[in-house]
Amino acid sequence: MNSREKHYHSNSQQFFRILSGKATFEMENEIIEVETGNGIHILPKTKHRIRNDQSENLEFIVISEPTTHGDRFDVLDE
């Protein structure tokens, strides 16, 4: 999954669960850090990107409902 570009999904909601490391999420104009064992729910049409700003590896699972296949729209950085 290439999450370097900020993007949104028109129909899909997503839940990210952080298995190890600390994830930095850019959601709209907010920065949210999510640590190991925690998760974050992203609603449809929310511009977002996940980053790893740490030196340790970031491992996570993401659940998308419905599938994001054909439902990803990249946006320019603001």
C-alpha cells in the first residue's frame, strides 16, 4: 500500500490497528499519533495519510469496508 500521498475514499471507511511502532496520521488538517495496541477509524471522504516518523519499523493492519479497490482519490498537499 502506498500511503505517501494524501488521499480519500468516497465510499470506504477504514480502521487501522497499530501492531508495533507509532504511526503518524495526517487527517484533514490534524496530526494524530497512534501507538502500538491502539487504532484509528477513518470515515469516508476524510483526507488522510499514514506516516512512520520513527526509527523503528511500523506494522499495522487496515480493514476497509467496503473495499477501497477503485475508491482511492489522491489529493495535492495543501
